[in-house]
Amino acid sequence: MRDKSRKPSAEQIQIFAKRGTFGIEDEVATLLALQGDREQAILWLTKAVRDGAPNYAWYNSDFFKILRGDPRYEKILTQLDDEHRQLRAEISAP
């Protein structure tokens, strides 16, 4: 059982406040994909990525297999892969 008397510190609250709000969008997209609602899953996945969700491995998993072959989904994966590749290049640069 969680100790209800323990509250987050001011620093923890600031950290969470700075985080992107794509979490619920990410979860809704996953749920909709699992339920087979292709259109809504794409809509919510697009929102999540637009708001900064960098989750290529998750979005490329079998949770989203219903979306495979959809050009909008493939475009999202390509965009995320390109961003990741660019970051790797920047990190590797001397």
C-alpha cells in the first residue's frame, strides 16, 4: 500500500511539469491499436509523436501491427527513425 502522507518534492513537481504530455496520447494510441480501431489509433499516435513521443521501438512493436502497411503509420516510423539517426550522428561526431 502506498504511503499517502508522502508527497512529491517541489523539485519532483518541476521535473514532471516539464515533461511532455504525450503519455496519455501514447497509451490511448496503443489501446486503440490493440482494439483494432485503425483510424483512431493513427490519430492518437500522430498526436503523441507531434507532442514529442520518441518511442520508435514501441510503435514498431506488435502492439501496432494492425497499422502496418498504412502509409500514415509508415511515415511516422520513418520520421522517428530519421530523428533517432540524426541524434546518433550528433552524439558520435567528434
